[in-house]
Amino acid sequence: MGVLAGVIVVGIGVAVAFVRPAAVVPDGTTVAGVEVGGLAEKELVAKLDGEVRQKVERPITVQVGSESFAINPAEAGVRLDAEATRREIELTRWRIPGEKGEELAPVIAVDEAAAKKALEAKVKPFNQEPRNASVRLAAPQTVIDGKGDESYKASDRGVTLNKGTPGRGVDTTDAVKRLVGTVREGGSRLELSVTTLKPGNDTPKLAGVDQLIGTFTTYHPCCAPRVTNIHRIAELIDGTVVPAGGTFSLNDAAGERTRANGFVAAPAIVDGELEDQLGGGVSQFSTTLFNAAWFAGLDIEKHQPHSLYISRYPPGREATLDWRAIDQVIKNDTDAPFVIRARTTDTSVTVGIYGHTGDREVSSVTGPRQPRGDEGGFRVSVTRTINQDGAVKGTDTISWTYRGLD
């Protein structure tokens, strides 16, 4: 009997060592670094809503580059889900001496929209939008307007280049994820990376355009119907971009000269005679464009001077225009786009061609007039020399015979 009692005592002793009257959290268990081991259900709930919540939802210092700010996770929609965290913790009635609990991550409830909005407001002062690159080409001013020997050297006159400025920004979608991770780990500091934002290009079609490569001005009396037509065709052509290797047709670009297209009747030379024609006067724009292309050193594939010489134009260095019969065609034989800009006044029209020809200078020499017929006609030749980077790139000569005078 004494032996049996001893066993019972020992048995009772063992029971006392290993059995507890209520379920508790295993010793050594922590949540976000807060000790919760040995707590019963009610105590655990209070601990989670108290100390654990205070630690998890404490303000976090966020570093952005060289600047910093504080953010309250709870106010940003990042909160401890105490109930879900409680479900992750197993209670036990068994307590094993020497057994260590585990570190448990708190369950975080996230309102992503609210968190992103809060972070966007915080990082707004640090964000900087990039400034896009652009090319601005001024309406051309008068540079050359002579009817005799002239030369022109490409320059940056009228060109404004803005290479753009990189911006900076914080990816708030990634920032929300990192904020949640910091909160879950019970951290108090968060460093967000700043992304460099590359500038875009507001004028991608003008990439490579950085010079006024050719220009010319011609003059006319004010206020005649033909001036309306000069202004209209200038308006239609202004801003035209011709890509490298492309071809420009003045007829195709301007379209048929009709009333619907904004043209009026005005005198024009038809078969050597003056008669009213819709679009009369557009040849002045054609001549101005021709000279701008001539002094740019561009390949003028097609043009035709007037049959009668008009004294306001350079002899031989001019070009008439007639819908579907006489065109002016210019080939862009450079490595960059070219852009035609036009400016009109009551008494003048100026065409500027912007592009890139580098260190190019074009000179034009007009030969003597060789009389032809009894009506003041003459034959004339004009020679163009293109100097590129200090060496002669090429020469070309145009010759024309006028039947008489306008």
C-alpha cells in the first residue's frame, strides 16, 4: 500500500508538472517582438489590442532621398487585424519545460487605395515631373532678299532647343507594399527609392532639326486679290515636315486652288498672257520657297520659271505653279527632317527651311542676260555652289529663256 501511494504521489507530481487548468499561449511566443507567451485567451486579446497594436501601428519615419516624413499607418489604412492575428496563435493546455515559443508576424489589414492616396500626398513635395524635350522654330524673319549674287550659311537662327529635364518620383504602388512589410515586421523606419523619370519629347518628328538651313523673302504691293492667295498658300504650307529622304510636292501639299480651299481669282500668266485664275499669285510663294530651298542646298527635283520675266523676282531663280501642270518638288537629301515655316506681311512673304546641314554655305551667282527676241526676252543662267565643311560639295546650274517681260 505504501508503494502504491508513492506511485500515486509521483503520478500526481507528474500531472502537476505538465497540466495547467486553462489554455495559454506557449511560453516564449512573441508577436511583432511583443511577448505574449503564457497569456490566457482574455489576456491575449487585451495584449493584441494594446501593446501589440501600439507597436505595429506606431508612426513610421519614411526616408525619400535626402528628405523624410512621418506617416501613421492606421491613418493610411494599414492596421493590425487583431482578430485574425489571434486566430494564428495556438493556445495549449500543455506546458513543456524548456520549450521555446515562436515569433509570429501580425496579420495586417490593408486598404490599398487609402494607403496609396496617403503616400501620394506625402511624397508629392518630393516628386518632380520631367520637362519634355522640344524644338521650337520661329516664324522666319528677313535674312536675304536679293535678286543678284547671294550667299547663305546655315545657322541656329530662330531655333530654340530644349533638351528636357529628368524628373523624379516614388512608385507609390511599391511603396504601399514596403510600408505594409515594415508595419508587419514592427519596424519604425522605411526608406523609399526615388526613380529618375526620363523626359519625353513633345516634337519627336523634329528630332535632329537645329538650324535654319535656307530662307528667302520676296515683296509685293499691298492688298490686291493675289495677296489673299499668297497668304492662303503660306498658311497651308507653314509647318510642313518632310522626313529625311522624303519628297515634298508643293501642289500635293497645298491642294487644288479652289474657293472652298480659300483661294480667290487673281491675275496669273497663262500661255504667256495675263488672265484671272483662282489662286493667281501663288507663284510668288512658289518662288520664295524655291529660293529658300536653293540657298539650303537641297535637291530641287522639279520646278519651272515663268514664261515672262517678272521684275520682283530674281531672274532665273524663280518658280511658277499650276495645279497638276507645273509643280515644285524638293527632295530632302539630308540626314534630318526639314520643316517649312512661312511668314507673311501686307507686302512680303518669307519662307524659312529648318533642318540640319551642319557647316554648309551656299553661294549663288547669276550670269549676264543674253537678249532674246524683240519683246525684252532674255536667257540667263544661275550657278549654285554648295560648300560643306570647308570643301566644295557640288555645283549646279539652271538656265532659262524668258519670252518677254511681264
